[in-house]
Amino acid sequence: MNFDYSETQTMIAQSIRDFAEKNIRPYIMEWDEAQIFPVPLFRKLGVMGFMGILVPEDLGGSGLGYHEYITIIEEIAKVDPSIGLSVAAHNSLCTNHILAFGNEEQKKKWIPKLATGEHIGAWGLTEHDTGSDAGGMNTTALREGEVGLEPSYMCQLIRFG
């Protein structure tokens, strides 16, 4: 089995490697020490198409496959694993779940903004008494003004900028 990069993967790897060396490596310690989540970096990644890697082009994404996705995450993580993890969470756990399981209205509303980095996606799983045991979670999300069970915590979409 051949695990070498294809020609496309090689070009993508060089592109993201150059980007990471210029836009990530010089700031790693600053971000870490000040506990900064570098939102402008993710906007730049969105412009490059790396916040919507698996998203079809008609929804604003790059329309790439999993081999290219892995290449991008791997190359970012070589420079800063935390940024690589955030890009992976955004693409897989948030954006891809809407893409796979959302209805057409949800896809049209959220995917283009996620794919371009206008919105940064996340996936909430951990709770104070359950860790990552999704079946043991107690959190309930309600729309503002909605009447229902008293939630132990409120979940809301965080929009940056």
C-alpha cells in the first residue's frame, strides 16, 4: 500500500505548511501564555478553504476528500497541535455533522458561514459530572424565551466578530 502524497496532496501540504510557518509558528507561545484563541487566524484559514475542507463547493467549501483533509490537519498539527485540533473539530465535529445530518434549510443557513470561517464551529460534549459520557449528560438547550425543563446549563451559538 502506498501512503505517499498524491500530486494534489503535495501541493496542499506545501501550501498549508507555508501558511503555518508564517501565521502560526511565530505566535504559538504568545497565544499559549495569554490563553488566546486566535480568531483572525481561523478567518484566514477560511479564506484559504481550510475551514470547509469536506464541504461541497456549491455550499462555499473546498469540495476536497478525506485524504486532503488528513493532509491539512497533519501539516497544521506538525506546527501547532492545538490549532490542528481546532481545525479538525470545526470541520468534522461541527460542520460535517450539519452537512451529514442537517436539513436543507440548516445546511444553507450555516454551512457557507462555517466553510468560509465567518463562523467558527464547535461541538459540546463534556459536562462537569459526565466527562465525555454523552449518555450521562444533563444539559438541555432551549431557544431564548422557550418554556421547558429548567436547564442546568444553557447552550448558545457563539459568534465571533
